Amino acid sequence: MLINVISWIEERLPVQSIKTFFIKKNVPRHRHSIWYYFGGMTLLFFVVQIVTGILLTFYYTPTPEKAHESVMYIVNEVPYGWLIRSLHAWSANLMIGAMFIHMFSAFLMVAYRKPRELLWVSGALLMFVVLGFGFTGYLLPWDTMAYFATLIGTEVPATMPVIGDWGVSLLKGSEEVGAETLTRMYSIHTVVLPLVSLLLVSFHLGLNQLYGASVPVGTETPRKPIPFFPNFLYRDLLSWTLGLGILIALATILPSGLGEKADPLASAPLGIKPEWYFLPLYQSLRMAPAEVFSLSGDFIVNLLVAIGCSVWLAIPFLDRKASAGRKSLPFMVLGIVLILYLITTILLAYVLP
Amino acid sequence: MLCLALIAASLSMPNQAATAQEEEKRDTTALDSTTAAATPAIVEAPAKIIDPELSERGLILFVVLVMLAGFGLLVGLKKREADQRAGLD
């Protein structure tokens, strides 16, 4: 019976070619091999996000009147609702952390060089999508901190000329952060971004399968490469087991809290800070002088971030030495300075009042 | 299996929005006592988060970690076998 079903499928689908496509990949072995695991780890937390996110949507109500109560209901009444919400929140943080490690390790290993340019571009686009998930998901619990942080966050594009007001109204959906904003954030968070990310993840994984893992420039690979299936997959499974262990430990030991229900008429509380992955932007805006050459400091920071993001996306096309298989000193310095800047600004944002 | 059990348990509760709608409907048909009695009671969420018991959290953590350790051991053994077959050191 089973054999008949398999042969029926094989007659209609190119099963053998699909199988060959997935099996043929080899993973090189060298002293930097450990960095290969962070892409798979990011994917694992992304899957956890999808599963827990779908479960949360069954009970969540995206209206200002009901949002906070529905989250309260999930946490207090739904069996293991607190655990699912906590897994969702912690896996978001771990996913972003793993994604940054994966991205910077790919950058420092010059993995974006020919023919992997599109792999880099799709990965960089995924970074923006993931940060979009973080931004749009933050408002959903509709507690005081989420409300006022979003109020500040949605005003960030306002300093940009021409597109500033349009950007703010696009994010808010109205003059104030209210029902329209919540609906907008919810639909972007649960429909638009998941669709875009699924497309980008499929494209990214397909290209990765096609080209295989990149060997860092100047690294010797004297050891025999590992066949991806099943040898590297077993290694990936072990790293995922460890990742899931860390996730469940964080979700149970430090379950996600929830503040008081947001009151738009109340004054903003002291010490509003965004999530850790937006702290570099937050701290840069705080450190910027009010005015430089008659231009506002916020505008300059936003402009620099926009330019920086565009450069980051176009790195494979700007680093000419990479395609020749050589490391470029200015780009290496740029990467290291960027990593140090991100870490420093995050720490400063936590330390400074 | 654990994931499926967790999902099944989570989805066993009535949806809060649905029960609120039921309440509204029930108010309009309050005269029909039979209908009102047959409708399940509304679960009101308390105003503050009730932290899950430490023992409940500890038990979940323990069970999941033991399962993950068992799974890790199994995968580790399979990995060793596969590596030997492929001639990897």
C-alpha cells in the first residue's frame, strides 16, 4: 500500500531530483565552522515564532479596549498561555540575537562575495523584516510602556523631509496612536511581514542550498567536508536542542511580564526605552546635538541610519576586492567599528538614566 | 509530541471575545431563561497577571529539559554512527 502511494507520488513529482538537490550539499570544516550554526539557530527561533504567534492570535483581540484584557486572559486563563506568550517573547529576542551573530559572522568571513551576493541581500532584507516584526509586535499588549514607546517610535520618521509626515501617518494610521495604529501594527505583524519573511527565507535557504556554505577568505580547509545530510543535520539538531533548552529555561524562569493598561491621556512615564535591538538608534538620537549646521540632530541621525542601511545592503557590490577572493581592510574595519558601536550604544542606553 | 500536547491544551479554552459576544447576545434575550442557563459562564480575566506557581514552572522546565537531553543523546548517537559511516574523524 505504502509502496504504491510512494510510486504514485514519484510518477507525478520530481522527488528524486528534489532529494538530490537537498542531499548534495557539503559543509566545509575549518576553525571558523562554529559560525555556520547561527543561521540554523535563527531559523529554529523563527519557526518557534510562527507556531507560538499563531496560537496567540487565537485569543488576542486587536482593539484598544480589549487588547490588554485579551493578553491578560492569555496569561491568566488559557492553559499554558503564559508559557506560549513567554516563548514568543523570548524566542523573538533570541532570534534577533542569533540573526545578528549570523549576519556579522557572514560579513567578517566575506561570505557575500561572488556568487553569493543575492544571499547577502536577501539576508539583509530579512534583518529589516525581523526588526519590523519587533517594532510592530511591541505595541500589541497595549500596556503603558508599549504605548509610549510606540508613540515615540512612530515619530522617528517625522524629521525626514518630504517623506517624514507620510511615514508617520503610514505607521500611525491617524493623528494619534490609537485603534487605527493597533489594527495596522497587528495586520503588518501577523499578515504582511510573515508573508514577506516566508518568501525571503525560502529564497535565502534555496540559494544557500545551491551555493553551499562559504569558506572564509584565507582559511585553509585541509579536513574532509561534512555531507549536509545526514551528518551536518545531526549537528544542527544538537545545536537546536541546546537552543530550545536555553529558550525554555528563559521562558519558565523569567516569564514575560505585562504593565498596566495604556492610558493615552496619562503623562508618559519616566525611563521609556525600546527593546534592546532598537537601543543603538535610541541612544544615537539621545547623543545627537540639537542642531548641526542649521540641521536638526534627529534628522542627521535618521539620514545616517538610512545611508548606513543602504550601504549595508549593497556591501557585495561595493567591496570590489571580495569578488577577487581577498579581504578588504576598510570593510573589515567598518564591520568591527559597527559591532563596537552597537554594543557600546546598547550598554550606554542601559547604564545612562 | 510535547508541542502538540501544549497546543491542544492551549486551544481548549473558549475565546474571550467570543464569550463576550455571547454575553451581549444573552442580555438581549434575557427573558429566555432556558437559553441563558445553557450558555457557559463568562471567564473574567483578573486585573493583574497572576504569576504561574514556581513549582509549575519548575516542573515544566524539568520535564522539557529531560526530554531535550534524551533527544540530544539519541541524536548524538546517530551522529556518531553517521560520522563513522562517512569516515569523518
